[in-house]
Amino acid sequence: MENKAPENPQVDPNSELKEKKEEIDLSQDAGVNNPEFLYLNGEKISTNDLIEEYQILKSRRAKKEKYVQKAIRKLKEIDELKVYQAELIKMQNHLELTKKKMMILFEGRDASGKGGTIRRTTRYMNEKHYRIVALGKPTEEQRTQWYFQRYTKHFPHAGEVVLFDRSWYNRSMVEPVFGFCTDKEYDNFIKGVKGFEKDLVRSGIILIKLYFSVTKDEQARRFDRRKNDPLRQWKLSEVDLQAQDKWDEFTLMKYKMLEASHSRQAPWTIIRSNDKHVARREAMKVILNHVDYEGRNPDLDFDLKTDIVLSGAHELEIMDKHMKQEGRFIY
């Protein structure tokens, strides 16, 4: 009697997986180290697709890790600045109580970190008792006036801090480099600025002059970032775009400026600003060290980093040394 196969044979649920495993195993037996296909949960997948997906996930993970590390670093930097920002509030209260006046000049090349330092310096200060002054091009009427006149109208009153984001020192660097002033106007400024500032200090104003010094390579890197970042493109101006080409001219004018205007009564403080965070912290220390205010935190480090903060006289010595050894100024 002939045996008939059952009409509904029982299907082994693992048979398909076994077959697929056998297919993979056969590939391996054949000596293929990288089979063209693999099976995952019953789905046939190209190994090339798997490798591409792995590379994408790996790249995303690396970027995520980079962002996480950057965020952690930023938080640490914020916390480090907060203790000095708290001291700035104490200093501001002291100036208000004693009716003292403070004026801070922020100078330096384009993209040297002036604006960022100003923002962090004033972040928690009482806005009723400080002002940030950033003047544009002089009007035709102002060009007929005494050069310092348009700045004097913004000077601080008793108990106030005024921060100049660029100041009358435009006449010593930007204007002569780009031909915005005559030789006579420049010479008059250089001859008169030291006496002008001595009068300010003699009148009781606490005058702090900060020059932010960035290297040429770092300035170029920051310009490139501004060009490619839509949130920063507004910072770029025609003058900025020519700053790299006119680097040596700016350096020469910086030397002449320091030589003519660094004085015991109104000294320059140079801040190396390739590292923005360190420059901001050290600038705050410089400002705080100008005032003997009550409640100063005795546990806080107010000592300046000597490789970051230099006097104008020391900078002139370094520039002279570079000129003798290299035949040119470097900073």
C-alpha cells in the first residue's frame, strides 16, 4: 500500500533560519571573509549597507561626544567666570557708594575678543550704573570738532562704569592704516593723547586701557568661522576682510601707539587672547585689581598669568626683540 504525504505537513519554524544560517555558513566554508549578504531577523541585508550604517552611527556618536565634551567645558568656564563676575558686582557697588568713576577702553585687532569680554564683564552688573559705548563713523559736523569731543560726552558720571568698545585710539590704528585721517590729524593725536589721559586721571577717573592681542593665524580662523556661520556673518565688515592683508601695517601702528601713549598715569595692559576664556578671566582680574573694594573674596586667585597679561612697556620690549631677531614685528 503506497504511503501518501500528509495534506498539511507540519512546518519546522526554525527551518528558514537554519537554511539562512546554512547559507552564511556555506559562504564562510567557501572562504569568503566578507559575505555579500547577511540575515537579520529573517531579513536579507547587504553587508555594504550594514557597513555604511555603522560608519554613519559611529560618526554621529563621535559628534555627539564632541558636543557633550564642549558643553561640559563651556559649563566649567561659565562657573569659573561667575566668581569673578560676583566680584565685579561688589566693585560696582563700591564705586557707587564712593562716587568714583571708571572708564575701560577695549582695543585690539578685529576678532581679538573685545566684544565677548565686554559682554561677560557686564553680564551680572547693575545696568543702571554702567554703559557700553561703541561709536560709529564720525559725522561731517563731528569731523570739524576737537577730535576727543564726541567721546567726552559719553564719559562716566559719579558711581558709573563706562566701557568703550573701541575708543579714541581708532585714530592711532584703523584710521591711518585705511587712510581715514590725514597725517596731520594722526600726528596731532599722537602728540596730545598722553596729556589728555593724564588730565582724565588727574580729574579722578579710573582709566583702564586693555589691548587684546591675537595671532594672525587665530584671527584668520575666526574670520573663516564668521564667513561660514550665518549667526556671525553680521560681524564681518569691509575693514575686517582687509585686516589679514594689512597685518604688518596694523602691527607697526600698534607699536607706535604703545610707544606714544603708554604712561605711568595711564598704562596699557596687553592681553593675549588666542584663548578667549582665559583672556576674559584675566581681563576681569585686571579690572578688579584697579579698585580696593570691600568684601573681596580672600580665597579667590587675583594673580595675573604673566604669559597672558603684560604691561605695555613689556610688549614694546618683546616687539623690539622680534624686530632685531626676525627683522619684523610678530604680534
